[in-house]
Amino acid sequence: MATATAPDSEIKIKVGKMIFYITCAMGLWFFYWFNGIQCPC
């Protein structure tokens, strides 16, 4: 990784990854729900 001069950018990267993973999870969940596939939970 680059030099940790600005911790703000690190927080932005963490938040970005979180949003990315949540979006992927919601997309997959909606895709399965839309196709009528039951959730294994």
C-alpha cells in the first residue's frame, strides 16, 4: 500500500469496500429472490 500520510483516505477505502460488498450481497440476494429461489438460511 502507499504511505499512510492521510488516514482519511484509508477510511474512505474501508467505507468504499463495505459499500461495494453490501451492494454485491444485496444484488445477489435480490437476484435469487427475483428468480424465486429460496434462501438457504
